[in-house]
Amino acid sequence: MALTNEEPEDFLLTASTVEIIGEPASDPLSWFQSSKNSDSRWFWETPNEDSSWVGIGNACIHNVRGSNRFDDAVKFTKRLFKDLSVEGPREAPLPRVAAGFSFEDEDLGGVWKSLGAGRIVLPAVQVLRKEGRSWLTVINGFQVALPEISPPLPLIPADADPSLWSSTSERNHYRRLVEKALENIHAGNITKAVPCRSIRTPLNPDLSTLLSTLRNLYPACVTFGVDTESISFVGATPERLVAIDQGNLHTAALAGSAPRHFEPATDAALGQGLMTSPKERSEHDVVVKAIDSALNTLDITTKHPSDPELLRLHGIQHLFTPISAKIGDQVHLLDIIKALHPTPAVSGHPTSPSSVLRSKYEELDRGWFASPIGWFDSSGNGEFRVALRSALISNGETTLYAGAGVVEGSDPDRELLETDVKLRALLGPILASTKESS
């Protein structure tokens, strides 16, 4: 069952939820793996929060585009939830809507075309595992069969050197992007830019194996996957754009990066260098102030520590400032997404001149990379992440994306190496998963 933008006057949808007990059916990744022939699959897991979710098929789908796409999405989902009847135990979770948006607000071309500028989906089958319990939600009695096979075991990431997957001319192009950004910073046009690059590989990883590896390797991140009949977009992102739980808003500034090291003393020194670097702190402060300002436009008063902390992940560490606030029922989660996207962490600052610089020189279709992706329910709870550490799988090849913040004091060679570190985070698991599937 699939509805498009031409919905009837009433949706007439019913969601029925039951608890699932026992493996492998209680693991959402088992459902993802067993539904390879579905027209749509969404996967979302945060291991450190004991939360995993999968959505399969399209009970209802709505596409949005243009400068009003977030407002359009709010209008659509309010109507959808109003007409959605929910049956199940009192403690059962509410059905979720999955959503994702492109970096720019217009429809996409090329390999990104099937995802478009924005997509809101009510999956026909949903499985949520949370705090040790698993729940199956089915829309309008959609027929399902419990998976009988456990998901693949996670693999050890392969040794990966992103520089081997890019040409000299491509690497020089990125250096020139950094130099052009610095020229504009020196001229006073902008204070920060975030040039991005990609590497294209002839790799076709097994998607379930890759997701299993990512959730094991990056338990503090959200491992996500969006799979359609033509393309797959996957990643393990550390950057929360916004989460809402019972009126409590949580977001974060994530900007400023350094590599990790196997030697504890060296690793600590790299972290300390990140914390004390004027360049990295300046880049980070721009993001914190921009988030505060954006939320203030919605009359949301934020709270956060005055200094960042270190977020240490496998292979990379970041400056991180958690930001919280209280919100009322009148503010929808997508209203906050509209106010925040794109943050200076992925777009630069100020937004308008940074956008002009990006469109003129970057020569990259970002698609859904560095864009909002997530879920929400009828109670207003939900979470969106910035789709970083991500890759697009299409036509038997995989394209990986990364960017680096450029501020006064940045160095083109150093920023290029920072993107290599970020690309390596996903390239190693993709290489391993490709070997497994070959």
C-alpha cells in the first residue's frame, strides 16, 4: 500500500502494535535484512541509548520541495496523525514517521533524484526496540512474516587510506576550495566556510553487514540507512541536530576535529591540543552562537556550558557542546529543523555568502549529505541528526562525503587531511562489508 502526494480527503489508516519476544525478531536489523525486496527501508539505531528502529514499506509518503518544504511537511503530518487510529497496549510506543531532506531546498537530479528535496514516510511495518523491549507496528493490517535469520555479525574495519581513492587533481581542487574560503574570510565576506568533497569507489557493500558493523563500531553515534529500489544512503553520524522528549529539547554544537591515536599519551595530547587551539575554538564558538540565535527566533531560551568538552569516537575526536531547552506544544520539531538547518557546522557563516561561495566553487552535489534525517511521532517526540559520515550506494558503486570547517588560521593541507580522517571512518567498514559480500 502506498499513497503519494495526491492523498484522499481522509487517510483512514489504523496502526496496530504488539510486543515481540525472542530473537531474531526482536532485533530491527533482522527485519531490515529480511525485507530486501521492499520498495523502502529506513533504519535508525543508537546503541548507547538502547534504541533501534526499522520502517519497511510505504503506507503513506509525501514529497516536499522549495523554501516552504518544512512548513509543508508539518501541515501534512499534522493531518496524517489526526486521521491515524492507534491500537495497542497502553505502554506501546506510538507509530513513527521517517523523514529526510536534501541540503538545498530544490529537487535533486542525478543519482539523488529518487530521494528528492524532502521525503516524509509512514512505514507500513515498524519495529522498535527500546530499553529491552521490542514492538511491532503494522499499518492497516499489512501482512508480515517474522524474520527467521539473525543479522550478520559486525566485521573488523579494513585498513583504509582515502588518499588512494582520490586523484591528485581532486585533492588539489579541495586545497583550492580552502584557499578560496580563506580569501573570503580575509576580505571580511564570511567568518567560516565548510568546503566538502567526495570520493567515488567501485564498491557495493552488503547493506545489512555494513549497518551491523557501523552500530558496533560507533555506539555513541546514530547508525542510519535509507534504502529505496534504486539507491541506499547510509552512515554513522555523531551530530544531533535536535531531539525532543516530553517537551525537553536537546541539540549540540559539534565543530573542531582532531584524529585519535592508539598511544594514550599521544591521544590525550591531540585532545588537549584541540581544546586549546584558538582556531578550533573559534570555529566551534561560531556554531554555538548560531544555534542560540536560531532557537531564540522561536522564543526558545537555551542552556549550555560555557566551554566545550571532547567527544571521543573511533578514529576521531570533536569539540562538543550540549545545548538544552524547554519548549511548548506550539513549536513543532520540524519548525526547529527549519530554524537550524543548515548550521554553520556544515554550511559556514553567515549562511547566504557561504552558500554563494559553495555553489560557485564546490562542484559537488551534496544531496542528502550533511542534511536533516530522522523521525518523529504524534506526541511531538523525535530526533533528527545531521547526515555526516555518510555514503551513497548506487549502480554498484559507493560515494563517500566529508567536509571541514575553514576559519581564520586554517591550512589547506591540514583541512584536506581532516577530511581524510572523516572519510576513513566509513571507508574501512565499507571495504570490509564489500569483501564479505563478494
